[in-house]
Amino acid sequence: MIISKSTKLLLFLSGLFISCIVVAEIIGGKIFSLEDTLGFEKFSFEFFGEKNLSLNLSVGVLPWPFVFIITDIINDYFGMRTVRFISFISVFFIFIMFLFLFVSIHTSSETTWWLGSKVQMGVPNMQKAFVAIFGQGMNIIFASIVAFILGQLIDSFVFREIKKRTGDKWKGLRATASTLVSQFIDSVVVTIVAFYFLSTMSLGMALALAFTAYIYKFIVAIFCTPILYFVHFCIESYLGKELAIEMRTNR
């Protein structure tokens, strides 16, 4: 069986897309300080009545700009229906991961070695640590399913509407604009649901976290525009310019 180059490209992009999503879901429960990570002095601002806030982010935001870039690439070459199909498959995979995490959390722990195996690292009870980490991750997964569906559908819709008006030109404009709109929806929905409704974070802090996440995604989306053109160049080199243009113009 001979697999066409376009099919191989779709399989590669789909695999990369799903991998980024799964990683984001697993790691999303950790909150990190952007200033400390980059070696800057911490900010201190007030947002929705919450004082002394700084630039804190869920590490789950790190892969997401690339998810939306891949979305736009798939949309450009394979169309909105393909994006929707892959998006719903991804949601199914996320749901399966949710089920396995739920079962894993509720299995009985091995007590002769594993339960206290990390005492020297300051973790006296590995079961509690496991539940704390992956239990919070389940909140992220549930919230992400809601946010992901909304964000992906909005991203593909905005992308297609801009492409209708610009044709095959302005690749960076349609990709960046659609990404910025969808990432706003994603940032607000996933943060509010996961950390405010399903956790103990205050509304002000959750909104500040969502705002910070969106600013991060906004900046990354702008800086990723040259990467987008480079990806298009790589795809054209792989498919051949004639086939690449034909795929883009027929979508």
C-alpha cells in the first residue's frame, strides 16, 4: 500500500497536534512564576480586587500556541472539516486519558516499598502526592475539553472567514488573528473552570491567571508568525510547490 505525501503530512501533523494536547493536559496542574523563570523582578499588580499578583502561569500554556499553529496549518491544507474531525478525535483521546487517570487514582497502593519510596525527597506518602498531582490534572482535563472544543471551532471559523477574503495571501494574518481569538476563549474558559469552579482559587486570581496566560499566548503567537512561514516553506519543499498551492487554494 502506497501512502501519498499529503496523507503522510496529515498523519504527522495530527500526531504532533495530539501529542502537544496530551502533554498540556498532563502538566497543566503546575503553576509557575514567569518572572522567576526568566530571572526578572516580580511584578505586583491588582486585578478584580486581588492584590499582590504577579505573572503566574499554568505550565500547560507552553504547548498550546503550537497547537493553534498546527490547527491553522491543517486548516490551510486540508480544510475546516478535517480540523473538526481531528479536534473531536483529540477530545475522545483526552476523555480516555481522564478515565485511566481516574482508575489509577483509585487503585490500592503498594505499601511495602512504593508508598514511602520518596521520603528522602520530602514526599512521605506517594499515594497522596499522586492524587494531588493527577487529581488536579483531571480538573484541567475536564476544563480543557470544554475550552478546546470552543477554541478549535472558533479558530477554524475565523481562519476560514479571513481566507475567503484574502485567498492564498496573508498567511500570517489569518493564522495569527484566528489564533488570538481562539486562545482568548481557551485561556478564560479553561482557567475559570479548572481553578475557580473545580478548585479553591479565588475568582480574581483565576481571572489574573487567565489574563496572564492570554498575554503570553498573544506574544508567542506574534513571534511564531515567522515560524509559520518557515513551516509553509518546509511543506512546499516536501509536497512540491504546485501540489501545495493546489491543496491550499481548493480548501
